Amino acid sequence: MRNLFLSLILCVPLAVNAQVGNALVGETDANPADSITDEQLFRESIKVLASDEFGGRKPLTPHEDLAINYIASRFKALGLQPVNGSYFQKVPLLAVKTNVKGGVVTLKGKKGSLPLKMMDDVVLWTLRAEKHLKVSKADVVFVGFGINAPEYEWNDYEGLDVKGKIVVCLVNDPGYYDDNLFRGKNMTYYGRWTYKFDEAGRQGAAGILIIHDDKPASYGWSVVQNGRQSEVLSLNSPTGNSEKVALNGWITGASTEKIFALAGVSLEESLASAKKRGFKPFSLGLNTTIETNNEVKIADSHNVVGILPGTDLKDEYIIYSAHWDHLGIGSPVDGDSIYNGADDNASGVAGMFVLARRFAQLPDRPRRSIVFISVTAEEQGLLGSEYYAAHPLLPLKKTAINLNMDGYGNHFPTRDVTLAAAGDSETDKYLKEAAATQGRIVKIAKTSTSGGYYRSDHFNFAKVGVPVVLAKSGGDYVDPQAVEAQKELRGTKSNYHQPSDEYHDWWNVSGSLQDIYLYYGIGLRLANDGYFPQWNKGIHP
């Protein structure tokens, strides 16, 4: 079936005009006479989705309507059909804006008190549908990494009842500091903040504060602030999320030093102990009362779904996904308050448009159906994909693979591809074959301290048994001098979750398209060979 990859070099133009004003479903201004290249389609789509008019695409705002209608109109213009009569899947969300009384959290102990200023020192929010919350005189306890992992013989909660208490824990997992623990530098799900919050809830804690540290977190404090400065979204359970921990939060490293000093406990010794097997959690001898008044809203966001029906295997599916949302409008940075999300993830959605056009214009329709899902609320904890995984529009048992696209902006061509989670499933061989067709080699990612496998929507497909591929361009650039020459334009600061994540005409997207075509080759192969890749023994999530 290697000849199927030959279509990677095809370029079949389709008219797609990017005018925002005609972005409603059924009102596309696509004209078959307006032929544009893949690169033009890719760039123009990013420009629209990441424009100021789209306001950073936060779910449950008026900008959601602009984004999802634009995506649906592109799906329709590109020849994709709705699923079950609609391009939209409703995703019920709970939105809560948490207002801490006085804007300060005060910890008290025998040696005095310590006020912590909201956003500067600590960030707190609730995922409960409660307009008023009060945690009274809650003891503060240190629980190491906040992990209970029987398979690693590790329980940071062992011997300590934390019901009604505030737990303080480290970010990441013990393997970050000791290669002999967990999976070494390859972060496990136990290192993710989502797990730590959930585990605190299971343990009965009233609240949790994760100690922020740039390197093991893989992002700065500003990212924590930017993600939680307005209303926070979650999926809404029948109980209004009453089973979740009442207060989630992060605390700066500097504030943590002050807390341990107030408690009269050595922070250095405590951290060293927490990183070793046999750590015992302990009370800091401090307590706090936290009262919040919350603005609560329950509303529907939307996944956008389009399908290109297959032929004799049309009831089997290849799923491409990319989240459409970003952070919306927030605190200004250098006078700019719109978090446009060009790379994260207007580029992934634009990549799906390129793929949809290629599949739709094939002379022979693929045997399996090709499904494109642009999911909501990824930035809030992979919510849209989690909802789809629990409420699939198409049978998951008939889904051969998920190919998720996240962060495809400004990439230079490379001779290599980096594969994460190598050995998890048989999808590795499809990646290697597609890469070989491009003259590229696959290199195995040796470490993943950031836990990237758990930070985008493919993870929710993997959790329900759908094989995935997690691969991106490597670092062996075809033209390293061109990469070096662009450094001045790129700057040295990270654009991750910042207003500076904007589209620029000087972007080099030839590498972006190279990666998009790589995923095209994998999907095309599996769409026609009829095989269901299997998880390798002992690996299934």
C-alpha cells in the first residue's frame, strides 16, 4: 500500500475564501473559480481564526459563535457532510468565576499570619456549581507530590486523613528528580495537575495548592495566571461537580518558602524527603479560612464535526482532531489583551482544512470514512474531547485511529520526525512508513518532562481505546541557516498562552505542511487497508 503515499505530493486546489462576514453555515462565498494553494488555504485560515475579531476564541462567549460557524462553513465548502444532521455537537459546560473574599488568602499559625494575594501569590478557583463557598479553619498539610500510585508503590497520602484540609504538593512526579522512580524524565499522568486535583477530591480534601516551578511545570507563572483570570470551565456532572475538591489552586515558589518559614519547617529538607520513596505527609501546623462568592453559569459549547463518507468500509472511521478554542480576552501584556492563539491552535484547525480538501479531491474516495472534529475547551482541561469520548457520535470500536493536530505554526522542514509514546501501539509502523515516503527518519523521544502526551486531545481518545500518534518535526532542519536567520523575528520569549501568539506573514509554514502531509499519509493508508491497529501488550491506557 506504499503507493498510496504518492498522493502526498498532490496539490488539488479548492476555492475557499476567508471572509469572516460570510462565515455562517450555508453562507460560504467559496467560488470554484478561485483556486488557491495548500499554503494559501493554511495561512488565510489561520489569519481569520487568530484575528482580533475572533477575540481569542474562548468558549461560551460571542466569539465562540464566530469560530464554530466559520469552521462549519469551511467544512461544508470543502465537501464534508454533517453527522446526524448537524455540524455541531453540544458540549454542556459549567462556567464559574471565583471571587475570593478580600482578594487575599491568609494562613495563620503560632508564629503569626501570612497574607497571600490572589493572582500574584496564589491562584484559586472552584469547579463546583455553588454561588457561595466557605472553607473554615482548614488545616494545611504537605503531601509531597500528591500522588497515590499503587503500581509504583507510592502513596503520598498514606497514614494521613486530609478530609476538610488544604493539601500542598509539588508539580510533576518523582521521576523528574530521580530516573529510577516512575518513568524517569518521562512524566506520567500522575504528574499532571488534572490528576492531582482529582486525587485531592478522592481523598476528601477541601482544597489543593500545587507549588509552581517553571522547569518541572514546563511553563511560567504567567501561564497559570492567564488560564484562570476569568471564568473557569469544566464539564458539569449531575451533582454540579460536588464530588470535586472545593478549591483548586497554584502557589508560587516564593510564597511556598514563606509558608514553610511561618510553619517553622525546613522547606529544603521537606522537598528532599518528598522526592524519595517512603515519604510521609505531615501537617504544617497552619490553618486558613477561605470564602468565595462565585458567578455560576451552565451553558452549551460545541464541537464541530464533519465527515467525508467512505465506500465499502464507510462504517469505519479515521478521526482527525484539533481544538478551536483559546484563552479569549484577558490581562493586557504590552498593551495587548487578546490571546489570539494563532499557533495554539488556529494552525491545527487550518491543517484540518488542508487535509479535508485533499481527501475530498481524491479521484477515488477512501474506503473508510474520514472524520474531522474541531473540539472545544481544550485549554480548560481537554473538555470537548473528553465529552466526545464519553458521547461519541460515531462508534469508537469502529474508529481505527485518532490523529490530533495541535501547534502547527511557523515550522521549518526537517529531515526527522520525533515520536513520543513509542511502542504503545502498532501505529508506530504507519508513522515510519509515511515519514520514509517523505525522506524523513523517525527518532524516538527519549524524555518528556512536560507530559505532552497528557496535554492535548489525543489523550482522551487513547483513554477509551482508540490508538493515536503523537509526532512532530524534529530538530534536524533542512535549512538551519534559514532557521537561524529568523531568530530576530521570533524573539526569545515564549508565546505560549500569551497575547503574542499571533500570525505573521514571515512565518515559514513549509515544515508545517510537511507535518500535515505526514498525517495525511497515515490516515490515507489506514483509510484504505482496513486494518485496526492494536495496542501493544500491557500498554492500553
